[in-house]
Amino acid sequence: MEFITNLGNLLAPITQPTYLLYTVASVFVGVYVGAIPGLSATMAASLLISFTFSWDILSAMAVMIGVHVGAVYGGSRSAILLNIPGAPAAIATSWDGYPLALKGQAGRAIGTTAVQSFIGGILGTIVMLVASPAVASVALKFTPRDYLLLALMGLMLVSSLGEGSTWRAIMGVGFGLFIGCIGMDASTGLQRFTFGNTYLMQGVSYITVMIGLFGMSEALMQMRDMRTEAVRQDVSKITPRLSDVFRYAPLTLQCSALGVFVGALPGTGGDIAALLAYDHAKRTVRRPEVPFGQGAMEGIVAPESANNASVPGGYIPLLTLGIPGDTVTAIILGALYIHGLHPGPLLMTQSADVFWFIIGTMFIANLALLACGLTGIKLFAKIVEIPKYILMPAIIILSVVGSYTVNNSVTDIYWMLGFGVIGYFLKLYHVPIGPIILGTILRSLIELNYRRGIAIAFYSVPDYIMGFFTHPLSLGLLIFLVFMIFSQSAVYKKWADGRAEARELRKRSRKAAKSGK
Amino acid sequence: MKGKKKFEMGEHSFLWGTLVVAIIFFAAAVMLYRAHPGVGGDAAFPVMAAFIMLLGAALSILEVRHWEPAHPERLSLAEKAVLAYRMLFPDKTLIMFLYVLLYALILGSLGFNIATFLYLFASMITLRPKNILRSGLIALGITAGIWLIFGVAFRVRLP
């Protein structure tokens, strides 16, 4: 009987037209909210919490989940078309998405992101359905040491982002980490590098840095040569071929699994998941059709499947433990409290209807995402065809609005403009800007968990270091990190290339032997 | 045999500039650490971050020590400055930089809508001087569009 009731709640978003309508409409709105720089899933969810205050809980959840799923995907559109990631989760998508748009393949790139986001979202929801308690219990075992190791793994991406010079990439990551330190320290309130200036006390938001370094600097770079015509976009092939979906399926599966797990870790979200997935793709895909950073489809497949898989992942600790995975789920936690619910281990028994309804809505939202994500692509792709003399100043205005909305502060606009100019010079002199963003994003995760970890070890460095070897999870992660570092060394690369060449030679000689027969 | 790599105009000075910035950051972090010592304190992480930047900047300079100069012939400082300027700000780039700076300055006093319209209009007629009326209408349309989407539909506060 209980099974039938739960199944009914799971299917409620389909069987009841009102919920279905709310979910589909909110996914549609979410896609376009995410696509506009300056509007984010967090902002939309916080607006909705007041808007849906008087609604019944299931309708409120349908709308909030729909917007969340849609907006995480939507961020990829502006990343591909304008090189301004609509959300931090779309940063990695811009690294290969924007080069594709410059080659006239924006439609193909957006179509691929829609399909991959859908697959990632569905796989994440399946994990949420069948393994919520198990994933949550593993995620809970993560200590500050393990979070630090995870963030350091994310930082390893720096070597693959430094096209040309690894040292310049390392300089960039150090710069990003340092920029993140400016402002009032969150735990002690100490002012760091603020010179007593109140405007500097709130620090530098990584969204501001991201918009400045990506959007603003790109617009300035494009203004260097106004003679080149806008690239005509090929919008004849938008939906990816089924054979392509199958070709990328192993990568999609791996990155979705990574995404759902990273999403389930409290304090991490789609941005970290997408960065780790991009790094994973760069390591594992040996021969992409186009090199990474120049329009590789794998560079879109990996982050997009991971960031949308991280959405249901973020709901796992929320529903099973009452701990939000990221900012949007923190707002949803507030919405649940407002409606008199107490997310946690008892939610599944005391409010089973809500629990199963959320999972059902997640499925429907991802199905709706596939439909909504494939709409308006032809129109959106035309944005890239707008003449430069109109598009570039408009991008600068969007960057201004986007940075202002972070804290409703004019200071953020100045920061953004400053980083835009810095980004312009960095690009001119071949200093990769990706590592700076990476450092700014990962700074809080690294610093917070380093300080927590060392405090737990009573500020004893030997005890802190020993912890990495005595705790099985930390040791496993440490070994993996060491392997990641080793795999980037010249020795390993030489060995791996030698093996690949030998394999190729064996294949050729086998073919030659066969044809000889 | 592979040819030697060549500097861009002003690249060497730029790398030295980044090293100077990294040294300043590192010194500032060390000063903070001396005021607030401790391996788990407020200043420990900034020291590590600044050290990473310093290391990267120093090794970036070492990496290019055998590169060929951007111009093989001996040039005076003034000639070098002119060449660097042309490389950094070709065409109307400097004017566009100045427009961005002016926009930031007038944004507070004129308000978002007027400042944005003026910036867009000035940028468009500078980048393409033909069709002034068309540029004006497009600038007006973009300003109105942004105001409608952000200010009206999503009730976002505009600067």
C-alpha cells in the first residue's frame, strides 16, 4: 500500500496537469534566466521563495526545482555565444563552446549542451532515487582534509589550462587565490589587504572576476580588429546525432557520476563538478577530434553532463540530512522550513509525499529541459552574427549589469572593469585566464578546509599531515592526487605516448598482415 | 631545427611587471603574517597564494631568457614605446578604453539609462561612423531592452 502511495507521489508531477504545467513553464523560464548574464538560479530561487510563500508546498517545489534545473543549463548559452558564462557552472563550457561559436557551430554546441544536460540530469536523478542514503553517508564521511584534497584535484586543472606556458598558468592561479583573500575574513573578521577601505571589505566576488576576465576582456579584444566580419552560424544541425550521443556515452556516464557525487558534497556545486569533469575529460580523452580549448565537443559534453547531474546530487544531503549542497538548495531548505517541513532523515517517513514528489519533479524537469533546451537555438545563434560594432558595446553593458547584480554595488562594476582591462593585457601576452578564475573559485574551499583541518589537529603540522595517511578516505584521495600530479609529468607523458605509438604500430602491422593474406 | 621563440612587443616588460606585482603581494602577505602569525591563522593562506604567484612569475621570466627580442635592430626607448603602443591599442582601441572609463565615471551621476544610451551611441558611431540615426535607434533599443528585462520583468536593481 505504501509503495502505491509513494509511486502516486512520484508520478504526481505527470498525472496532475497543474504540477506538470508549473514544472515545464518554470524550466522554460529557468533556461532563459540562466542564459542572461546577471540573472542566476540563486536569484530566481530567492525571488520565488517570496512569490510562492502562500502556495501549497508541492506547487512551490515544482516551480523552484524547474527554475533550478533550467537555469543551470541556461548558463551555457551565454558562455557559448558571448563567452560570458551565465552561471559559474558554465565556466568550463565556455572554454570549448565559444571557440565553436567562432567557427560558426554555435547551434551544434548549444544542441549538444541541451542533450548532455538532459542525460546528466536524468542519471543524477536515478542516483538520487536509488542511492540517496548511501551517497549521503559517503558524503558525510568527508572531513576538511578530504575537501582540501578534492579542491587541490580541481586545482590540477591548471596545468592543462596553461596553453603554452605552465609557469604563466601557475602565476595566474596564485593571482586568483590571492585575489580571493581580499576582504574581511569570514571566520575571524580580520580585514585582509583592504587598507581600511570599506568598499574592499566585502571582497572580490568570483562572479565579478569571471565576467570581467571572460566577457569584458573578450569584447575589448574583439574591438582591436573591427574589419573582420561576424561568423555566419550553421544552424542546420542542432540536435546531435544519436551516434554522437553513443560515442560520448562513456564520458557522459563518468562525468555524470562525478557530478552527482560532487553535488552531494555540502559546500560544493555545479561549478566545481564541471571543472573536475573538464579536467577528467582532458586526461582521459586521448585523441579528441579538435584539441581541447579550440572547440572540442568532449570539452562541452563533460562539464554539461556533470553540472546538471550535480543538481539532483545537491538535493541528496538536503533531503536525507537537512544539509544544503549549494546556495540554491539552501534557499529551497528555507522554503521547506517556511512550509513547516523539516528536511532530514525523517522526511522520507514523515513527509514522504514531498520527498517522492521532489524526485518525480526532477525527472519531469529534466525531460522538459530537453524540450526547452532545444528551443530558440536558431534565434540565439544569430546573436553571434550581430555586427561587432553593436555586439561588443552591448556585451560590455551586459557585463556591467551582471557584475552590479552580484551585490547591488557599484564597486563590483569597477572590479569587473578592472579585471576586464587586466584580462585584455593577459590575453595579449598569452597568460591563460582560466587558472585565475580557477584560483578565485577554489580559494574559499581550499582555505576554509585547510584552516578547519589544522584546527582539528590542534595546529600541529605533523599531526595534520599524519591525518592524510591514517584516514582511509584521505589516503585514497591523496594517492589519486599524487597520481594526477605524476600523470602530468614529462616522464609519464613520454611513457604514455610511447605506449600509444606502440599500440598504433601493432594495429597497423596486424592490418598489413591481414591484407597480405 | 626549431626556431627560437620570439617576444611580442612589450611582453618582456609585462612579465617583469607581473613579477613586481607578485613581490608586492608576497611582501604584503608576509607583513600580515607577522602581525597575525600561526599556521592556521588568517595570514597563512595569503602567504601561500602569494608565494605560488611569485614562483610562477619568476619562472615565467626564466623560461623566456633565450627568446628572441620582438625587434632585432636596436631601437631607442621612444621608438620602442611607439611600437608597444601600436601593438597594445591598434585602430580605435584606446578610444574604446576611454569610453569604458568615462561610462564608469558618469554611471553614478547620470543614472543607468542615460549613461548606457550615451555609451552605446558613442561606441557605435566611433566604431562605424556611418548611419548615425540607425546607431542612435539601436542604442535606444538595447537600453530599453535591458531596462525591460532586468528592471521590469525580473525587478533587478540597476546601477
